[in-house]
Amino acid sequence: RTTLVPEKRAELTTEGGLDLARFAADVARGGERLRAAGITLSLFLDPEPPLAAIARDVGASMVEIHTGAYSHATEGPTADPAAAERELVRIEVAARAFEKAGLAVHAGHGLTVRNVGALLRRYPFTELSIGHTLVSRSVEVGLAAAVREMREAMRPL
């Protein structure tokens, strides 16, 4: 599988989802080539329900919802519980729209042991992209312990 993720030249990490409304025709052409090669198409998208039909129509089988705004609202100096709640609602509504369109729904970006549980209580994502926090934490406690901590944080309450 391949996930199309937008990247700006000066970005250190992805700061938003693919502008699918703008680039739908290009994504559809690229998606055809990928599918012809036996590669499943996934799209990294912001939590916007109208993108569900477009994602389906360009041939995606799955989407990864960008959780960056939620993560920023839960961590550090920008933490804002009301904003985090608004983002959880956005993510849940979008996830249900993508699911209704027949797409597998995943999520990721900025997820940590402190914010992943609330996300999973809103929608039962079966796959999450959690790399940076695991690698960073593993420097302090080792990879096995970092993974154990994340798995514990992901357990249903």
C-alpha cells in the first residue's frame, strides 16, 4: 500500500492533509497507475467529511485522518481542552463519513500516550500511525518499554 501525503519544501513534518478537492484529477490518474501495479491507494486527509466521496471516487481504499490539530490542542503550550474536544468531534464525524463511503479509516500525527486514548474512545481506529513519540520515548526507556506504554494507553477503558 502507499499513502499519498502532501509535503511542503520547508516542512519538518506534515502540517496538513492532501488538498484532495484541488488535486482530485491528479490523484485519480496516479491512483490508476498504482492500482495497475497492484498497490493499494491510501490518502492522508484532514478530517473533512466532504472529502469522503472524493476519496472513494479517485480510487482510494483507505484514508489516514490527519490528527495534528487535535494533538496540538492536547499537548504543550498550545493545549486547549475545548479545542481538543472540537477536534475530536471533527475527527469522529469525518471518520464515520469515510467509513460510510466504504473506505478503511486510519489516523495519525502527533499522537502520544496522553492523547491516544481519548481518540480511540471516539472512534475505533484499527490502525494508527505513531512513530515519532515511540522513537523519542525509546531513547529514554528503550523501544520495548515505549511500545508497552503506548499499547497500555490504547487499551479500552
